[in-house]
Amino acid sequence: MRTTTRRRTARRSHHPSVTCDAQGRWHWLCPCGAGAFGGSGPTDWHWIVTAALVHEGATPGE
């Protein structure tokens, strides 16, 4: 029996980017359209980074 492998060429990547806007608020956005906004404190930065990592881990690719 011969096994064939197919290569996926149309994978959607989920690599969110965390940025800070001009008002000092943190947010993350993903090429798939998901995202979240937070405040300007260090706790908000930690929450935003954690949320982006959870999104990336929950949806590694399609």
C-alpha cells in the first residue's frame, strides 16, 4: 500500500501582533480579523500579550 501526502498551499496563519497606539493603549490584531484592545497600564500589556498568545495557540493554522 502506498501512502500519499498532500501539501497544503492555502494555509491561513494566525500570528497576532501586539502594538501600542498614540494614546498609549495596547492592542493586538491578527491577519484573520480577530483582535482586542486594552488600556495603557502594565497589567493591560500583560493581558493583551497573553490573549494574543492564546489566540495563536488555539488557532495554529487552517
